[in-house]
Amino acid sequence: MARCIMVQGTMSGAGKSLLVTALCRIFRQDGLRVVPFKSQNMALNSYITRDGLEMGRAQVAQAEAAGKEPDVRMNPILLKPSSDTGSQLIVNGRVRGQYAARDYFAMKKTLVPDILQAYRSLAAENDVIVIEGAGSPAEINLKADDIVNMGLAEMVDAPVLLVGDIDRGGVFAQLYGTVALLEPREQARIVGTVINKFRGDVSLLEPGLEMLRQKTGVPVLGVVPYGRWDIDDEDSLAPRLSHTRAEGAVDIAVIRLPRISNFTDFAPLESHPALGVRYVNNPEQLGVPDLVILPGTKNTMEDLLWLRESGLEAAIRKLAAANTPVLGVCGGYQMLGRTLSDPEGIEKQGTLAGLGLLPCETVFNAQKTRTRMQAEVLAQPFAGARLDGYEIHMGRTQRTGAEPFCRLQTGAEDGAVQGLVFGTYLHGLFDTGSLTDRLAAWLLERKGLPADSTPTRERAAYKEEQYDQLAAQVRAALDMPAIYRAMEAYNHG
């Protein structure tokens, strides 16, 4: 059976996902067969595996860092919030149903067999499993039915690293308070604390580190510096969503919908030297960009109403009338059509008028499309661009008169184009770099600027470099021998 190490945090956004990603790459570099594992994830950024199953994007990045094909066993339970009080429940990659928060908490212990089956099958095939917790283990109102933090650690007998975020302030209180709120048996599982996102001279922290050791009885196993690694984020805490100013020759405005999903689609645009990507949530921020992007969303109809009420719908329609290009992806594509109908109440019963910028009509139903897909763009001026992405959506969209955006490998057509308005269901459409290059050249030409002739690298090769850089910096900051000893003592002691 595999050895394991679990990374828990003092709060959401403490850096658990990034640390797990780094450890997956470090163990891989050390010649071990390693996989990530997160029993329950709550995120709107998801991914479709090659066998058509859905999982959280954080575990996808971690699998890539580990050199493994993403596998739903790495994230057996995925919750996708569809409202402030409810989520779609996905178990082993398939939709189980829609649950109010109270109902989910009442039944989640019944998911333990699914969690343990996924974990044990991974453990039988690998040398190391790096487990990620969720939120904080010290949420005392949730501890009794925990299946993702200390509850999981006890189920699989995992040693724990506790991570605190110094960039937000109060890191010593975070770490000490979290340990103090745990039960003695839970405290005993913590083999080390880690301070994350540090800027400055580590020697200045030493007095605090020593006091933290004394008060918790737990060694500090590392101080990880603040870094700017371009690695996919998975939720609304992502720093990239706070970028409100473009830093490139071309200004691209992505609408920050309340339930925005799969915003990682646009990460390749952010890394292109000529493109400046910013996220906006009101007409004043929108201004007059060179391209408007309507992204995916977990609730298209509710976010369409928000777009209307915020004044952004009118602003986008005005820009489109003035020949500003508009691109809609997945839910954004649905919004650009004439009507959205939900006869079964999947999202919001009834029919809404769309933005009317594409001659399309969408009807929602209970069947969820989940498939990986290669495609070739047909739309000018991007014709010939090669895509390798995935579809993940509820509903079917009928094109009535417009040209298709691309042709899928199956021979079917996807999306719609009318004038300078483009729509597609394909997530990951910029990952190959092919569409990115054509888009950048076209937008630069529209501004009378020369295009960069250097082809954009495929996202996969670029990400490999980022994982290596992350691993090098984290390896230098952590006491890896101590982590190996802890794993050996726990898993074979």
C-alpha cells in the first residue's frame, strides 16, 4: 500500500492546493509513483477526463504535476454550487443530483464507501498519495461529520502538514488557534506546520517560529516564499479574478459572472505578451475593450439576469453594435442567443430572452454533456486553428442561420458566428496555442499593431516548466527529509 501525507490549511486559500501540487512534482522527481487525492471538493472549475467523467481542476493540475492522467478517483466527490444554499453533487464523475446544503450534510457520511474505494484503489497502484484537505479542520460545527479533513486523515491513517497563510496576516494565531481547537488525537496527527506566502527575510521570523513550536509542540517544517507561478486556479478566491487592469497592447475584458466557472480557459491568454486580460463586474469597469468574453457559469439563467440587472448586458450589446468582438464560451455562448428555455426547472423554470447577438436557441434538460473533444475552427479569421478541449454543460443549443464556430472530430459542428460575435461550447479552446496565436494577431491587426511572429507554446509544455519551478522553490523551503520520515513512521510504523 502507498505511503501518504495530508496537507490541511488554517482556512480556504491558505495554499493547500499549490503545496500538494508541489509535493506531487517533488515525489515524482524523486522517482516515486505519486497521485493526488481530495475526497470532497467544492469548486466551479471542473474538467472532463478521457473517459468522460467530471472532476475538480485542482486535482487535474496536481495529477499533471505527478505525471499522471487525471482520474476521477483522485476527486471522488465534487460539489458545484448552483446557488447560495445548494450544489450539484457529482460522485465518481457522474451527477448524483441537486442538494440543499442541509440535505447534503445529512447524507454525506453515506459517501464514505465511495471515498475509501477510490483511495484504496489508488493506494494499491502507487507509492505515495498526497491528500488535500478543504477549508479548515477546526470548523467545530462541521467536525462531527467530517469526510475531508481530520475525519479522512483518521480513516486512512494519514500524517498531516498544517499550512498557514502569512500574506493575510495573523499566521501564528491561525496555526496555534487551529491546533488548539482540535482534539488531542487530531493534534497528534500534525507532524509539522508550514508558513506559506512569505515575503522578506526568514531570519526575522525565527522568534515567532520558536514560540509557535513551544505552544503547539509541533515542528515548523518550512517557510514557503510568495511566488508567482502560473498554475490553474479552481475557485472564486483565485488572485487572477482580481485583475481589473489590462497589461498588454490588447485589452480583453472577461465578464466576472457571479457563478463563473472554468475561468482557467483564459489562462493561456494571460500568458501571451501582447494580451492583457482583466475581469470586470460592472459597466464602468468594462469600458471599451478590444474583446469581450462571456465565460462559463454554473447557472446560466441566473447569471443572465444578473448581467441584465447590472447594466452589463446593455453595455455589451452597445459594444457589439460598434463592432467590438464578443466571444461566449459554454454558458456565455448560451447567453448570446435569442432565447434560453428551462421547461424542466433544471436552473430556473421558464424562458428568458438572451442578448440576441447570435441566432441560437437553448433548451435546458437534465442530461449533462461530458466529453473531451478535438476540433478545427471554421470561423474566419481563425480558420484552421486546432483545438483540444472538452464540453461540460446542461442543455442543447440550436443554431438558426449562423455559421458554425468549429467542426468537431466527430464531424458535427459546434458553436455559432455572426459578424464579430462568436460562441462555442468548447472549454480549453486556447490550450493548444493555435487559436491564441490567431486571435492575438487579429486583434493586434485591428489596432494597427504588428503581430508577434513567435508561435505560442502549447499550454501543456508551459505548465511543465511552471510545475518544475514551483517544486524547486518548495523543495528548498521544506524539510523534505522530515516529511519522508513522518510518512515512513506513520504508514509503516
